[in-house]
Amino acid sequence: MNQTPYISTVDAEPLHRYQQGGYHPITLGESLKAGREDTYVAIKIPVAETEYDGDTRERQTLKELASHHPHPKHTVHMLDDFDLKGPNGSHKCLVYELLGPNVPDIIDAKFPDGRLPGKLAKIIAKQSLIGLDGLHQRKIGHGDLHTRNLAFTMPYTDDLAEDRFIGMLGKPEIGYVQRRDGKCLEAGVPEYIVRPASYRNHSWNLAQNAKIIDFGESFSLTAVPETLHTPLSVRAPEVIFQDHIDYRVDLWSMGCMLFELFAGQPPFDTFLITSPILVGQMREMATDELPERWQDKWNTMKMGDVMATESTGHNLQEWLEEVYFDGPLSPDLTREDIIVTTP
């Protein structure tokens, strides 16, 4: 593997992506779109387009959602969009409402046992379902549902002075970029990069709403992609088996996400997972047979893969009860709350 020619003391993003058709170099304090919004916002600057090919799926979806009044609940609001020309190409920028940490960040910062309290998990689960229902009522698929794409709203920032706002997030940590050979940086490579802000030291109000974010894999009923790049551990079987997909593939990912919200870990392995291993785990947990139309692909998929055939010794109900009721902490859910039912 070729070593990137650039180095920095901050490991924030792959520096080799600062090239034609890649990232846009930006500096702290820079003004975009000839000015600034009248409130704090988040701006997403995608990789540059080498040729104009119309709006991205994300931009199309968010424009569609922005056209509805009221805006669907518990999904991020796009406030504006604009084109930005830079040294690496033209970027179609999206302006979002400012949101805070995602669910895993909150768990890492505040819950050392690795799991949300049951009551909070219930609230987030309900808000997630409301958000997804709002999308599906409009026949829009999100395509990338997982806990990192659930973020909390930011409290009380509109009236904050800039110095107080920066103080809340912490002083930006800068890492200057250098070439390994000591030569000057090429055009399009930033002078420095900035480590993402952390919420670990901030007193976070968990009464805030959770919203679905990141619509990069989203699609409409009339523009369904051939496949999706949802993380493998929460990927719907229809995607794995390259079957016809529609917005309802989100239901599988939502189920996996809800499981993780309550159990503190996803229902399927994430470490060194492969499609055959994942499908094998799905089959162990499912009560119905693999559809006949997938059988040939399943047989091909298994070739060359060593499949675990022994039972884990626990069914889903037993596993959930062990997680919630066999530990040292007092459970804040009842056994009725986590009962597993089959149709």
C-alpha cells in the first residue's frame, strides 16, 4: 500500500483525499456563501464532483422533506444548500440545523456499562420510529439506519455568544499538515486540519429530542438504487441477497437499531463479520425458513466459508433477560417490557 505523502499531529481525516474530486480545504473563521446564517448551523461539504450530474440522493431527499409543512418529526432539517467552487472541484454543500452527539457518543461519555438506561432507550426508540414513519409515509427510504445516525438536538445555542459557544465545545485542536519529504503543500491541501469537537466534558441534557441524520444513502420510490451500503451488521437480507429493494428495507435496520438501544450491543456480530456468517446468525435467530429464491445464492455464498453450526445455547428471550436481569444494576425495565413475541 502506498504511504500518503502527508502527515499531521491530528488524526481527523484521510489526508490523501485532499485532491481533485476529493475534500475541500477549509480554515477556521472562513466565511461561506458570501456571509453567514443568522444562527448556528452545521455545513456538510461533500467530496467534489468532477462533472455536474445533478443533485445527489441526499440533496434530493432533503429538498423533498423541506417541501412538506410541517417538517417530518425527528428527522434532521436542511435549512439551505449552495454550490462551492474550490481548488479540488465543485462541492454541493448542505446546511443543516445544528445537532449534538450521536447515541454511541452519549453512551461512551455518560454510561460506563455501555448501555442506555431503559427509560431513555424507550424515548429514543419511540422518536426513531416516529422519524422513520414520517419518511415512509412519503415513500422515502433512509438506507443507512444505525445508532450513529441518531443525534440529539442542541439546547439553548441561538442566543450564545460565539466565545461561549466555542467554550462549550472546547478550543479547537489543530494539527498542521506537512509533506513527508519536506516539500511545499500542493494546491488543494489544507494548511491544518481540526480534530472533531467532543461532548465528553459538556453537561448534556438528555431530555433533548433525537433525530435521524445522514441521508447519503436515502432514496425515493421512483429512484431506488440497485444496492445500499448500510453497515453489514444491520443490512437487510434483501440487500445482502441482491434482491429487489424498496424503502421497507429500513424496517430490518430499525429492528437491529432498537435491539442495540436496549441491549447495548447489536443483535449480530460486528467484528470480522462476513455476509455468510451474518446470514448464518440471522437463520439461527429467525423462526421462518430462508426464501426459496435466495437458496441458490446462499449455497454459493457458503462455499469457502466455515459456518458455525453449534447452537449458542440461548434463545433471544433468554439472552435479553440475562443482559437486563442478571447484572449488578437494578433494572429499570420489567420482563414484560422485553418479552419476545412471534407472529
